Amino acid sequence: MREILTVGEQLLRTTVLINIKKGISLISGTGFLFSSHQNIFLVTNKHVIEGAREIELKFYGQNGFIVIENNFVASLQYDIAICELNDIPPSIKTLTPNQIPTRKQLENFDAIEDILFIGYPTGIYDTYNNSPIARKGITATPIALDYEGKYQFLIDASIFPGSSGSPVFIIFQDAHPAKVSESACAESTQVLLLGIIAEGYVFGNSIETCCSPPPFPVITTRQMIDLGIVIKSSELIKLINDMRNPYSLIKKPFNSSLLNEEKTGKKMKRPAE
């Protein structure tokens, strides 16, 4: 019998925990799964996977990590990277182009809208159930406008390291969450994928301490101000089309194959490292 899930339950199953080892540090970020042209792509930020040879992935509900090679293709203009996966666990869900808002839909949104995003802030997740963290916020700039002349907008939400690559949604839901029988939440008309979290704004001060003889040591304080930059999901479609275009300037990848290896298992402006 097919499992029946709410929209929220399906969205949780679209996200992936990404772990990168850089030196002695373990860096965490967020990715999500997107189906297009009969292929499944892992989507995240370019800066999350930059410089990594192998990448550890943990899917929703999975106990171990799966290792893939770094065969990501990155946008030339925006902080987005994608990698084709040959296989995913059967319980995992994907998003599709049907959930990318059209220009007319964007223009019909209010200047301030409630949004939802899902990911692994500072690498935190439910380690018992292997489930990501869902958070809410509002749009800080109108979605229909291009913030600073780029295909992006701002959200007012708590963005932390590990949040980079998180999908940002707008959900039109009834008073009570309805169970839906579709095999993937991509078939639901209640959810639109607005974009991908890329950066968080930081306020910082340098403080000279006087508890030591000159030259005084400088202490730098940095504080997130709960404003995040979201790259519009239309750029994801452009990147996938560029990857398929034989005349594109972007580097073509090999198909990223899942290795038979499991591990047990953490810049800002950029919040995913």
C-alpha cells in the first residue's frame, strides 16, 4: 500500500544533508532533490561543495552517509551547483519544474509573503529520525523584484551556517493539512519553490582590548542580522538547460554515481560552511 503523506511530510523528504571534509574540519550544508528531463539532480550552493573531492550525503530517514564524487556543475553567474544522481532511496521525494513559479505568478505575490525553508542550520537535525529542520520567515523584498538588479530576493529569517542550499517555499494550504496520495510532492499545486538560500548578512565590529600591552589585540565580533539572500529558482532551470546544451560554456560533468560506502556520522556572508 502506498504511503500517504502531507505536503509538509513530503517536503522534508526532498532535502539532503551535505557534509564536506576540509582539512580537519567537517563542514555541513543543505541540498535538495530536483527532477527534470527524467534526471534527478542534487541542488546546493557552489561554495558548499567547492574544493571537495568526495561529498557525504544523508537522505531523510537514512542512518548512514553515502559518498559521491564531486561532479557538480556550477552556474557562471550565481552561487548554484547541481549534480546528477543515478539513484536515490525509494522513500525520498523530489521537486519538479512544475513548482517553479511563472513570471505572472511572481507578479501576483504580495510584497510581503510568508515563506518556509528546510535544511540543516549549523549541521543540526533530528539524529534519531534523520529528519531536517523546518523554519519560517517572510520576504524582506518583493519576490517579483530583482534585488540589487540580480535574480534574487531577501528574506527575513534566521539564517545560519549550514542553511546554504536550503530550498525556500511558499505554501498555499487549507486550514487543516490534507493527506495527498501522489507519489511525489511535486504533483501538489499547493507548493512553489521560490529559490535557494545562498548568503546571510552579518554585522561585525572590531574591538581593541586594553588588557595587554601595546599593540593591543583586536577582537572581531560578528552577528547574523536575520537577512538572507535567496537566488530565484528560475536560475536553477537555466543551469539545468545550460548543462544539457552542448554549446554551453559551463563544464560538463560525469554522471555522479553513488559509491557503495556508508559512514556513520560539521564565510559569512555565506552561511553554509
